[in-house]
Amino acid sequence: MSIEVEGLAKKYGDQWAVDHVSFDVPAGQVVGFLGPNGAGKSTTMKMLTGYISPTQGSAKVCGISVTDDSLSVRKQVGYLPESNPLYYDMYVKEYLRFVARLYDLGKQTKSRVSEMIELTGLQLEQHKKIGALSKGYKQRVGMAQALMNNPKVLILDEPTSGLDPNQITEIRKLITNIGRERTVMLSTHIMQEVEAMCSRVLIINRGKLVADDSISNLQRQHGNKQSLQVKFKNGVDITHIKAIEGVIDVDDLGGYRYRIDAKTDLNLQEKLFNFAVETSNVLLEQKEVEQSLESVFKSLTRNG
Amino acid sequence: MVSIFIKEIRSFLSSLIAYIVVAVFLLAIGLFMWIYDDTNALDYGMASMDTLFMMAPWVFVFLISAITMRSFAEEKKTGTIEFITTKPITDTQIILGKFFAGLTLVLFALIPTLLYYFTIHQLGSPQGNIDTGGMWGSYIGLVLLGAGYVSIGLFASSLTDNQIVSFVLSAFLCFFTYSVLGQLSGLFPTGKLNYYTEWLGIDFHYQSISRGVVDTRDVIYFISLVAVFLGLTKLSFSRRKW
């Protein structure tokens, strides 16, 4: 196991930011860590990397306890903190050399630094000041920094936040590349990202782990309902639709559009057509809505 | 520790802090030493460098606070503290790296003043009539005092993420340990309390070393002062974990 977390908890004041979370990540897996803002994603990652100490519970990275031997853990882990803090007054190369020295790479320093520059595509930027780089390039510097020690475990806290779509694609490509022979744990709230890169999802809400499964399983488990998006000619009373047997939930989307969730065994299309006829309304549009990871996420973290 | 030391020195150099600190120090001390009516060495009538050693602790109160104010405050503000503390390096190494970088800068500010010694040595009548022993003692005292100030400044910086708060706090703490403790001892006219309050202050030991006798007790005092404030810095720095 690359990461073993057992009853990990962090208390701020009298609130549990992370509330006794347990999970394991086997070597080589790419895990997406999902959750609404303030759910405890960053706090969990900060405990794994030794930035803060857990209030209770234990965590092991590569079999080493993060509380007992933090230094050894830090040698094995590459960490990209949230919002990617960098020294803006340093030059890219100077900064990466500094990172290499922190890892005590000795004679390898030079070759390792140029390797990182190549891997993250910073060749043209290496003599610029970090503060002068665009956000996408800053993110690459952050990735280069996290990969310097050739870590077995990579922990990335929102690696794509604040980037434009092209930059997101590039960073994702980079992560997919380096994730081939490494354990990667990345937090995000972009669902497509998880679908694109991760084989497994952990969803955390209000400090508690609410889901831990593969993406396909999650969709299957929480996909036990059908969703339709419909449009009527005239407005309808939501309570009347809700009264139809088998309908779970109705969302008013505005413009006489409604999203209706119902049990799978119900012939919803037919029922709605009849409903329209009975209320002398006209059904203009019916569209099936796929159960995406996004809706799974929403249903699991609704109260958050 | 060395990696942090190099990084800090480079950042002093690239951010112009180093040049400004050295230039302002030399300018301020130079003014007092050679220009000002009341304090200049030329009109003083004695071949001595007392002005330098009297004024430097006061100039240092501000300059060293300026050197150290960003050390932790800025890292906290920009979040780089999370980067540095998740690398395989201990808190102690980070603090010591920053401490020695600050102290090195203080040394570089002091080195050019050796020229003053040469000047006054030449001006003495007869030539070379200067208390060389006292001068070296004073320099050692000044370096030790600088080390004390740097550790105080690091502590102040570790308390906050605001550089201005850090600067003001550091300047006050330096001023307090250098001078106020000695003055406060006047509150207790006699006895041990009077002695020990004054003994706690930097000036007491600085004056003692300035006489040219490097007493181990004074050296131990300065080392303890540095150790106490670096220890407090470590405590305050590790607060983030709780």
C-alpha cells in the first residue's frame, strides 16, 4: 500500500475538519479526491505530507508513519500545495536547483534539474523569474518541484485550478504521463478531470468519507434512477408532477423547463404525456439526462 | 541548512535588501562618525571609535529588524511555508539557515567600518594611539549583539504573517532587551533585583565586552540569548502543526 489512512481526524476549535477518515491506496493507482470547498480535502493532504499533525488516527505513506518519521515520508512524497506557492523573486532554474539541494541530490542536482525542465516543458522559461511567468507555467514549475525527488507518491492539491482550458489539458496530460508508474492522489472539484485521469474516486463531505469506489461502480450504484428534462408550453404546478407515483424529485429549471428524477421501473415518458393531456398542457420537449459523476457527486454532498 | 542559507543570501542580494542595509548602515554611522557636530571623531579630541560602537546598536535596532521582518512573515503570507516544511528538512535547519544568513549580512555591514579603524589609527597622535584591544572587544560585542537582534527579529517574524507587524515588534523587542531592561533596573534602587534586571539587558554585557575583556560570562549570555529566541522561534514556527 502506498497510502494507508486509519481513522485520521483533525479538529479545529470544536469542529472536525476531517472526521475519522480511513482509506488505502495501492501502489500505482491514480485516485481522485473530491469534495465541496471546505470538506477537508486539503486538510487531509496536509496531514499526509506532514505539514500539520493529525488530532487523532494515523497515516502511513510507503509504510512510514507520517507522525513518527515525517522526514522519511517527505523524501518519498512529491507535494503540490493548494494555490501553488512559489518564490516569485527567484529564477526558474535557481528555484529548481534550490529544491534539488533541499532533497540533497548532490552530484545529480544538475542533471535532475534539466530533466525536470524538459519533462515539464520549461526550456524557454528556465531563465525567467517565476513571478513573470503565466499561471500555466507557474503550475509547471510547481509540478517540476513536486517531481524533483522522483517520488513514489504524488499528492496534488487542485493542480488545475485557475488555469484556462488549454493549460488544463496540458497539466492533465502531464499528470497522466507521470501517473503511469506512480501513486497519485489529486484533489479537484472538476468532475471531467476525475473521469479523465483517475481510476478511483474518494468523495469527502463535511470531513467524512461518503464514497470510495471506482468511477463505473459509483455511476451504477447511484444511477438507480432515470432523469428527464422536459419542457411544457404552459407552467405547471410542481406538486402535481411530484404526485405521480414513482417520481422522486422535480427541479424547476425556469422557462417551463423541468428536470424530473424518477425510479427506473417507471415509464416516465408516458406518464408525463398523459399528465400533459389531463391538464390540457402541451409537452414540447423530452430529453433523457445521463447520470454523470457530477450528479453522483451532487447527490452525495447535497447537504454540504 | 546550507541550502536555506544560500537561498536566503541570494534573496538578500537579488531583492536589493543587502545593498540597502549595508549602504544605509554605513551612511548613518558615517554621518555620526565624521560629520555630526556633537559626535564626530575629528573634533572629539581623542583617537577612539566610541561613536561607532555607541550608535551601531541603535541603528541595528531598525536595520536588523528590516532584514529579518520578512523571513517567516513573507513565507506565511505567500504560502511558501507549506512548500518548505513539506520538504525533507527540519524546522531547526530552516531557522538556523535563516539565522546565519541574517548574521552574515550583519557581518558584511560591519566589515567596511574596519576602514574607520585604519583612519583613526593614522590620525592618532602619536600615530597608532588607539585602544586596539578595546576596539576588537567592541567588534566582538557588536557581532554578538547583532546575533541577538537577528534571533529576536526571527522570533518576531515567526509570530505573524504581516511584515510591518513583524518589523515593529522586532524593533521594540530589540530596543527593550538592549536598553529598556537596563533603565528598568532603576526601579529597584538596591539589591539583587536591581543587578539582575540590568544583567538581563544586552547593554550590560555589551559594555562589559567593549572594555576589551572578552569575559566568557558575557559570551555565554549572548549565546543563551540567541538560543532562547531561536528556541521560541521554533516553538512558534511549529504552532502551524497543531
